[in-house]
Amino acid sequence: MKKLASIRGAVCVENARESIEKWVCTMCSQIINQNKLVSEDIVSIQFSLTDDVTAFNPATALRLGNIGCDITQTSLFCCQEPKIEGSMKSCIRTMITAYIDSSLEKKNIYLNGAEKLRSDYSTM
């Protein structure tokens, strides 16, 4: 049986198209693979980014990248993180809403420096 879940992730990037493409696709690919998702299970993918990430849209990066899962029919959405004193810079966060096997524990992914946000979820 499947249940609806939101799976989170975050990654730090350089403000360059290549870095954004690489790390957004790496993060999403790991979320999809480690949570055993298929395209039919994914409801939507939301991104938020800090105001210093301006070189490329993460949703566009994901659409152009090869993540091993067809997301052409998936709703993608981006917004800017609120400016909070002392918050992490150069960070893209994601929340993937998907149906997952109810017997599996969801795996959130934090990469490339973003592990500091949630050390209890970090994978590297």
C-alpha cells in the first residue's frame, strides 16, 4: 500500500548554471532512487532558493537534466527563501510530494554543505 509523503532535500550550489544543474539533478536523483519513486508516484516538486542563487532556475535545470525518471508531466514550482539573519547562503531546498510504499521509511537528502541544516538526514 502507498501513502502520500513529502520528501525533503537541500543542496548548496555556486551561483553558476553548471553548478545549479549538477547539484539539483544530483539531489533529486538521489531522492527518487533512495525512495524508490517512479514518475507516476510523483505529484509535484517544489524548490526554494536563497536570494543569492540567480544564475539559473532549478525547475528548468531539473527539466533539462537526466535524473532517470520522466518528470515531463510533473508540476514544478520555485520560490525564494525568506531572508533570515544567519541563514545558510547559496542553498536550494526541495520538497517532493509523492506516493511512497508505506512500509518504507522516507529518505531526505542533504548534500554539498547543506547537511548542516539537518545533520540527522545527511547522507554524505
